[in-house]
Amino acid sequence: MLKTRIIPTLLWKNTGLVKGIAFDSWRRVGTLLPAVKIYNLRDVDELIIVDISATVEERGFDYAGIMEASKECFVPLTVGGGIKDMSHIKKILRSGADKITINTATFTDPKLIKHATEEFGSQCVVVSCDVRKTDSGYECFSYAGTRPTGIDPASWVQKMEYFGAGEILLTSIDRDGSMEGYDLDLIEYVSKYTNLPVIASGGAGNYYHMLEAIKSGADAVAAASIFHFTEQIPIEAKRYLLLHGIHVRM
């Protein structure tokens, strides 16, 4: 049986780390390299680093920064932000990332996922699905949550699975930074329509929230605020989940 992963998310903006609420109201929470070093000591399963402004600002990625961080990172590292084509994917992987995560480019060029998985393998490709709840249901958003796509997340995840994606990073924009719990309905809804591992993101405020997300269909839980702004730590999250019958890596 695959074990459930605990994955801290580091949001990178203009050389520093930030955290916001609902993809807005960003505040500084530190710098990248010290954070990576700290998480190395905290028994995390993986790390996700996303440059949240690269796509919106239409600028290049800081490959040197990722190369420096990857040298200090001793767990699988997923990197995203501003990826538009295969050249960006190659540069990020060559900079030391183990996986890439893509959001906006999946809507402008869906077959980029197919090309990436054919060249690097599906295990390297994570599709980031940023979702808001609207009057008509759930909807995928691109460009760091600023542009509606008119696309239902379940149908989009199915399409990404068809093109060969390895897993889904499913983020509730509405719950992001709220620390009020994951959107369990969203997790359950999307998980029913895909065989891919689903990483739930957006809303973790305590270990019980993580347990709820896993019971709703998530294969892994990503979190940021809980680790930045409280004294809760990944190893304690694992112990809590283990006590409640969840298989985790200890």
C-alpha cells in the first residue's frame, strides 16, 4: 500500500517566501534556503516550491535559486511557476528538481503534458489544479488564480490523466491560507474521476484537517500556513495520522 505523504509548500515571490489568503494579501515569511534546510530536519516526505508571480509577470524562472536549494534538499523536490514549454521543464529538472508542476500552460497548451511525460516520465509531471467554487459549481483558474477558465476540475483532471500526468496538486483557492480545513467536497469530487494520486492543498489548520482530507480521497496533503504560523510540525502530523490508521512514512 502506498503511504500518505506530508508535503510542505513554499511559495516564492521576488526572491522571498510569502504566504497569503485565497491567493492574495501576501506577506513575507522568510527566505528559501533556510526554509529548505529546516524542512530537511523535520522528516517531511517531499517539498513543493512554486514561484507564484513568474507567470503573471511573464518573466524567467530563477534557475540558479532552485539549483542552490536543490543542493540542500534531501527529499523529492517539486518546482513550478512560469513554465510555458519544454525548455523550461528541462532547465528546472537540470537545476535539481525531481518533478515539475504546471498550471497555466496546461490550458494554453494541454499537449505539453503529453510531451513532458513522453520525455521525462509521468513520475516527473504534476498538474496543478487551482479551483474556486462558483454559483454553478467548481471551476479551474489559471494565472495564479486570477483568470477563470470555464472548465470543471473533474473533467480537466481526466484530460490530464489521458495525456499522461503523474499526479494532481488540487488547491482550493477559497480555502488557501484560511487554516479552516480543506475543501472536502472538492477533494471527494475530483478523486472520484481520476486514478491519479491527488495532493490536497489549501486550508490545513491542524492535523485533523489532514485526516479529513485523506479520508475524503487525498493521497497526500500539502500545507504551508500550519507550519509557518503555528507550532505544529510534520513529524507530529505523521504521528497523529498513524494513530488514526493512516499509513505514513516514519
